[in-house]
Amino acid sequence: MHVELPEKRYYSIGEVAKAFKVNTSLIRFWEKEFDVLKPKKNAKGTRKFTQEDIKNLKLIYHLVKERGFKLEGAKIHLKEEKKKTLNNFEIISKLEGIKVELLKIKDQL
């Protein structure tokens, strides 16, 4: 899945949910379930997601939504094979980004 977010330091939960095409409640649920998600919170409790959080969300989304992992399976997979999974996922993400750019160029021709 290719997620398009503008280059910023922090993203609101609404921006993140819209980019992933999911409800904000799912993002909050995943935050409770997965230890790797730790968005910053201000005094009011508003979540602010960093680039690292977005990268972790992409990985969780890939495991749960695209590969069909159950939550427990995704947690175990993240703990045991995080480096391997992360490397593979980064390669897939880069290739998907290249595909999107190539399709844009094709449409312009």
C-alpha cells in the first residue's frame, strides 16, 4: 500500500487514518495492541505521529490487512523477524512508490 502524506514532523490521527483509509478507532486500537506504536501526546492528549510511527503503521497494516495475519501472529512476527520483515517491507514500499511514479509518467504521455 502506498500512503501519501506530506513531509511534516508530526501528523494528526485524522491525517493518518485518512492516508491509510481506515477509521481513527483502528489506529487507536493498534496503538494499544502493538508496542512499536508510541505516538507523542500533548497536554490535551492529542496524538502526534512521527515518520517512525508511520513506518511502523505501514508495516502493521501490511501484515494485518494485506497478508492476513491475526493480531497475535503479527505481534510475534514483528518481535521475532522485525529486521528481516522491515527490510523486505521497505523494498516493497520503494518499488510501489516507483510504480506510482511510472504510472503518473505513463498517464502524462
